[in-house]
Amino acid sequence: MANNSDTVLLCRFCGHLSPVGSGLRCAGCGAFSGLETVGETEARRRSRRVRFDFLRSRALRVAYVVLPLLALAVWLLWEYTGLPPDPPMPTGSIGASAALPAPGDWPQAGAGIANTAATTAAVDFGRNGPAGTAWRYTAGATIAAPPAVVGNRVYVTDESGDVTALDGDNGDVLWQHESGLTAAVTPAVADGLVYVVFRQGAVSALDAGTGETVWAKRLAAASVPSATVADGRLFVAETDQGWLLALDAATGDELWRYRLSDWVIAPPVIADGRLIATSNDAKIHVVDVNTGRRLMVYDAGRRRWVRGAATLSDGLLHVSSYNGRVWGIDYSKRRYPMERPILYVRTQLWVWGFTARPPVQRGSVWAVQTDGEQPYQPALAGSILVVADESGVVTGVDVAAGEIIWETDLADDIVAPPTTAGAVALIGLESGEVVALSVADGSRRWVRDAGSMLTAAPIIAGGRLLVATDADGGTLLAAGE
């Protein structure tokens, strides 16, 4: 300190110390107005504090940039690269997807994990339809879903909570499980077990031979859709919470769960290592069947509620919506980071005229507009997709071309989803008639009057037409001698 051994010049901005008389500009930061004369001891103390505050401020500024980028990187790795640990594997292979259902069986909702709603061995009833009544089973309560049929046994639920096994030849009761809960689903049957979901949120695995409970599990919320079993996993839903659960089919233990964006009211579809589920807000979710990790989300659009399950044809996923639209979707696509926000921005740019063409959503192959609402799950017959409107209009869509090839107006309300059996599509009417339409051209092949309003989709399984009606509170009719 040449001029004064007791004082120095302190820069208030950077804390640099300079000898008194060394100029009006800080040699450290170049500032003109930050110098002040301070005792050397005090200057050194204040210099350390200024430098510390400066370093802390710089570190915070860097953290504000680096930490969000780091968090984004971790999120991308977690969501898109399978970084999280895999959930446990099932303890067995109950319902192995490689083993196709026996011809004529209807082992679970939609006739199988592809939800085609098509019987694998159609019976040709001719132009006059199924003759005679083989048997009737009176449940005394509404039968709200088709039964499951495996071999010579028919498994049916009713809204009083009974799960009943019937002899497929004569309708005799073989056993009955009384739950006291509401059962309005198609049981899932595989490897000697019968899986039933009760609306109050209970799941039971019953012995197919005796009806005895093998295991039971209570869910955290009510459950609407039928269970689906495949490759050792049982898929059920906590409906109003939006959760889809994979349980160990042998024990009922939870393996993983996936959160959908709204209510889950339909069973999932399983193919090629993927599980496809629809939610009540018109979104179709594709997840890894082994881990429950999201692979793709397809948005059907506002006011296009998808209430029924999806259906699979060769390589395409099909859904129908309440505004009459039917889709063919490539479910093998994978999502990419920020896909949904980017699609939204691109859509808005098109809406406001900044781009010439609307963006095409990932996975879109074709979409057709039909008359009516199409609230039900479609049914598949070969290359023809059959969709039904509540008002009575049935439409056949070519799944390869994505084109409507016929429409038939039955002039009566349709009360259940369509099903198919070989060359015919079965349509249940409010009048109590089951109408068989040709899947080739939509013409009527035959009509069977069940005598009372249908309460579930008619199916052909076990060599007979099975129809649930509201007669005597709830009756299952087996037609065809």
C-alpha cells in the first residue's frame, strides 16, 4: 500500500482490493462507480463476503439451468428407455396365449385376448336359423354379459352375485358360487380356473370343477369390465380410479399397475407383447404387457367417447366411438418425447391457418365415418369389421381398405354389441330377436325370436346359440338341437 498502509480501495461489486490512488476504475471487474476507501482489515472481511455471494449467485444461476435439464434427462431415461426396475414375473403360465382356444369355445370376454367377438367354429344353422330350444337356465336376476364356454361347460354370472357352471348339453347346474356381490361380467376361464370380477371391487379365482374359491382379492375401487387372462397374468381394472392392474393369475398378487387418463370400462386387448386398453375420455393406451410401461397413446378426439373394447385384426387395432367414427390404428408404433404437446401445437397451427394440412397422429392408418353413434365394441369376421349403432344401423367395414362396404337398417334398437360366427354377424334387438346378417353384404340370413328383450350379446359357442334375456328376471336360452 504505497499511499496509505491502513486503507485500501474495495470494489463493492466484485470484492477486488486495490491500493489507494491506483485509479477510479476497478482492476478486477472494470467498474467505475464501485470503489470505496475502507480499512484494510474491514476491506478483507467484506471482500471475502462479496466474493462468496458472487460465487453463490453464479452457482444458483447455473443450477437453475442445469437441474431442470438434468431432471428432464432423468425423466426421459425413466419413461422411454426402460430404466425403472422390471416388476415381478408371474409364477405360472395360466392362459398361455400361444395355446389357441379350442374350436367353438368362448373362454373369456370377446372370445379371447384379441377381443374379436368371433367364435372359432361357427355352426351353420341354414336359412331358418337354430331350430328348437335345447335348454333354458333361469337365474332370476339379470344376466348382463355373455357366458364363457369351455368344452362342455357354460359359466354364467348374474347380478345377484351368483357364478354358475352349467352342463352344455342339457343346462343342468353343476355348481353355483354365491358371492352376495354384483356379477355382471363374462368369466375368464383358463387351466381349470374361473376368474370373476364383482362390481364392488372383488376378484375371485374359482375351481372350474367344483366352484370352490382358490384365491380372492379385494380391489381399492369398483370394477366394471370383465377380467382378461393371458400368460400367467390376470388383468382387471379399478374403474373410477383409472387403474389397470396385472395380477398373478395363480395367486392374485399384484405385479404392476398402469394409470389411464379416465374410467376403465372395457377389457383390454393383448397382442405382440402389447396390452391395449381404452379409457372413457377417448384415449387408447398401448403398454408393455410384461412391465406396464407406456408405449403409445392414441387420442380419438374430443366428444368421441370410446366405450367399448378395442378389436384386433391382422396388424391393426380397431375402435368405434360415440360419434360414429371407426378407426384402423397401427398399435406397433412407439411414442417419442413431448409427442402430445407437439401434436397439439401442430394442430393449433393448422386450425388457425398457419399450415396447409392437419397433422397425422402417430399410428393412424384409416378412419371412416358411419351413421349413428357406435357405442359398442366392434366384431370381426375375416376381413370385415361389424359395428352396430343403438338405433338399429349395422355397418360392415373392410379392414384392409378402411372402407364401408354395406349398411343395414334393422329398424329396431340394438341392445348389445355384435358378435360373429363364420359368415354371419349376430345382432340382438330390443324386441327379443336375434338377427343373423351376412358379413359379406349385410343381408338377413335368419332370425331367431328369443321371446323377451336381450340383456347381453348373443353368441354361438359349444355348437349352440346362447342368448341372455330378461324373461323371469334373467334367463339364458340355448337354441339349436
